[in-house]
Amino acid sequence: MSIVARVRPDADQDVLARRTGAFEPRLSTAGEARQLLTAALRAAGRERWADAGVLALSEVVSNAALHAHTRIEVLVEVHDDHLWAEVSDGSALLPQQRQYDQQATTGRGMALVAALTDECGVYSLGPAGKVVWFRLGDGDPSATSEQDLLAAWDLDGEDEGPVDDAGLVPPEQTRTVVLDAMPVTLWLAARQHHDALLRELVLYEAEHTDVQVDLPLADAARNLVMEAVLEAVDAAQQAGTATPAVPPGHPAPLPPVPARFALHLDVPLSLRDGYVALQRALDMAERLALAGRLLARPGLPEVVAVRDWVCDQVVCQLAGQPSLPWGGTAQARFETAVTDRFHEVAWDDTAVRESPRGVVAADDANRIVAMSRSLAELLGWQVDDIVGRRVVTLIPPALREAHVAGFTRHLTTGEGHIIGVQVTLPVLHADGHEILCHFTVERAPVTGGRAVYLAFLEPADEPGA
């Protein structure tokens, strides 16, 4: 069995049954897709492929629902000697095998599909998204028991009826919550990190009994906020009022978003416990990630803080308390490294400390681990005082949200749009004034799957700069 990129063969004269469906990215989608597949197999008289087929399709569709957050299209074809299935979504991010390390978020899922099927793979549709496919025949590709695999999705082996998750309670039993000064760019990045954590927590739950959280309820609460944010972003972009998240010329693919605004969220009263469950689930996932028991990385402090703020605001406002706005990323508490959350990297900083160039090194916790003396003098710091602080210490307040969002996106997806590209941005001096600098960032892998990021800086107003 192999995970390769392959387009469905054109020859389809032996197709016994074909079914297609389009679904919204919600919790019921996997069950609806399973019904589609079993109907096709029943029509073709090939029910013997049902067990492995529904499990593989559930994994692929669940991945699309949890990570893509776009419309999902499913194609199932039953041939005389095999079953062919495709799941397409609007996310261009591919579940590539190169990410099967501590930064990976999809490695286990595709490995499971590979264990169940004869072949599986993915091919890109460019900016329009991707297609994940698998082929299943009469072989015996997996020795994994049906009970073990069913436990991963809490299935009972029977077809599920459609679930209406749009109306948890009547409209009159909702209450409007105001998320004032909503940091859209940061929340969109946090969404990607939450996707990774919760997906890994689902897989962890399948093998352990110490997960005491309601994951479906937590995901419903998260999706309610996410849908409202995405609607606000789309509305602003359509109206032409969205503003760039990064300065001109910056290569980060952060989308234009509405300026800081008050997000009005109609929350069903019965979903109040969902935000408690969401905090509990993400706290548990963060602890597991810190212990190295998940593939996902721990979240940066700002990412943890913004989801705590969202959850606390929903719970408190449903209890009758007033709205409190988001305090922003330019807070002194974010400049100080949280040493009990991130282990230090094993790395020799001699070359940076003794470099005649302006260079600063930071680890994958966004913590400064070394700085050359020349750069420290330029920025008004003593080397011993700046080392150990977080990189946001050097970033002007107006750019911190975009920096945290971009770095979180990099840690979550592996994308490195700024790596190796020269950019010109202001850097914050210790006394508060800004110095425009050219800089280039390079990533240097270190032991244990960690990384150090080296930024080479020089003032933009220097001769020849």
C-alpha cells in the first residue's frame, strides 16, 4: 500500500454504482457520507467492502470537516473489482507525508486510511483546494480489529440518520454575546492550532481512557464562533472594508480582515457548557502536547489567552455579566517567556553571540535564545537582559498580532513563507522608538525535532542597505 498522488482513471465503463454528495463541514457530515457509500455498495451488491470503506471515508471526511472548514464534496464509485472514493474540499493545505513529525497534524489519519485500503493519496486543485482519494479491493490490507477502529469515531457499526445540528434550541432561547475588540487575525490562526489539537485529542482518546471531555460539544461551541468570524471576514472583504493583516511586501498569506470590531454572537443557552468543555479539551490537549504525547505543538501564550478570553466571555455574559474587550497582544505579560510551558532547546549559541553581524536567534516557542552584541547595542539592550524574553519584545505593538498569527500558522502547518525572504519592517528599540530594518529569517533544525530561527538584521538607513 502506498500514499501517492493519483487522479481517478478516466475509464469508467465498469462502474456498477456511482453516488455523489455535497456537504457542509459539520459534525454530521461523516455519517451522511457513510450513508452515501453504503447505498452505493448495496446497489452494486458489494457490501463486503462496507466495513473498511465506511471507516476510511469517515477518517477522510472528518479530516475535511475538522481542518478545511469548507464545503465538502464526496464521490463514490463501485467497480467490479474495487471501490473508489474521493473527498474534495476548499483547503489548499495538503496532508503531505513530509510533515509526519512533531509538527504533523494529519499523519496518523492517512496512515490509518492506508492501513484500511489498497491505495490512498491526495492531489492538489491549486488555490481551489485538494482531493483525497482511496481505492479498496478484495485484499486484506489491515490486521487492526474492527472494534479498535470503530472506537476512534465512537461508531456502533450501523448507519446514522441525518443529524440537524443547526437548531440546538429554539431561537427565543438564545442570548447575544458581544466579543468586543475581536482579534480576527489572531483567532483565525488560533483556529488552525485548535484544529490540530482537537484532531490529535480525538486520536488520543481512541487509545486512552483519561480524556474526560465532551469533544462534540466543545467542537460545536468552537464552530459557532468560527462561523461568525468567517462571515464577518467575508462581509468585510465583499464590502471592500477589510484591511491587510501584514504590511505591503510581507510574504505571509494572512487574509485581509475587518478592523478590530465587536462580534455579536447569538449563543444558544444550552451551549454554555460547550465553552467550558472547549477550554477543558484545549487545556488537556495543551498539556499532552507539552508532554510530547501529541503530534501537534503547544500553543503560543497569545493563542491560549485569546481562546480563554472568548470562552470566558461567553460563559460570563450568559450568566449576566458585562462584556470585557480583548486586551490586545501588546501586553507586558506576553513579552516574558513562560519557562514552565516550553522546554529549552539543546543548541550551541556561540556563533550567534560572537557574530559581528546583527543576528538574533529564537526557538520554536518564540523565545529569544541568543543575540549578537552588535544587535543588542543597536536595540538598546544588554545581551543578558534580552535573552530569555520572547520575540514580541522586539516587535512594534501594531504588528504583534500578525507576527503571532503567522508564526502559529507556521508551527501548525509547516508553511514558511517568510523563511529565506528579505523583508523590511520596523523593529522596537528598548526605549520604545522604532528602527526600520532589513532582515532575513532562516530555520535551523536542532535535536528532538525542534528548531531555532535566525534573523539577520541591518538598519535600512545604513549606507548601501
